[in-house]
Amino acid sequence: MKKNAFTLIELLVVISVLGVLVAVLLPNLIGVRARARDSARKNDLRQLKSAIRIYYNDFQSYPPDDDNGNIVACGEDGSLNCPNGDGSFAISDNIYMKEMIDNSLFDYIQLDGGEDFLFSTVLENASDSDITDSVDHCNVAAPATSTYYVCAD
């Protein structure tokens, strides 16, 4: 009588094929998370750009920066670093951004006496094509590796 069963060779072939598939797919799945975080950072900087453009419309100048890459334009008189404890980008009753992104994720520099600005953030995916586009768009002379830039248009 013949029994229906898998041979040892067949089982080893199936396990080998599954191992190859996992080895090929796993690095791609890890890269997806990094690209998603990068996309969120770029989106956050675009929202922050909109907020400081509204600030520019109110004050005819982009907000000043401190030596640590923070925006200095919050609090009652606009002299505090943003966010100033409550997580918002606001001066007195003027709220420019309710939930400001974490200052540790970007650097800010006011340029040309308040007529221009430059945000920068380091992306995890160093081969992101937006990095070179941002360097060209913002005319960054000595760009840092893996750094994405946002500037006034």
C-alpha cells in the first residue's frame, strides 16, 4: 500500500523557497517605514512653511531664529522659542499653527534680514530624489548629506 506524504526533499525545497522570499521582501518592508517617516517630515515642513508665510503677511518679515535652529516668534510679545510650552506657534492671540512639530526634527534659519528662510531636516532615505530637488530649489551652497530643505519661493 502506498501512503500519500511529502518527501524530505520536497519539504526542504519549499522551506528554501520561503526563505528566499522572506530574504527578498523583508528589506523592502523595512524601507517602507523609513520612507513613510520621511514623507511625514516633508509634509510637516510644508505645513510649517505655510504657517510662517502667514506670519510674514502679518509682520512683513519671517520670524527670527536662535543659535540652535529654533523659531523665535512665540509668546505674548513674540520673543520666545516655538513651541513655547503649549505646542503651538502663536503670538498673543494669533495662532499660526496649533500643533507645532518637534523642534528636534528640523532646523530653521532666517535669511536676508527676514526676507527669506531655510528649513532643513535629515531624511532616513538618503537616495530620496526630493533631496537634490530641494537643494537646487533653495540654492543651498554646501548641502549636508541626506538633508531635505524648504525655503521661501
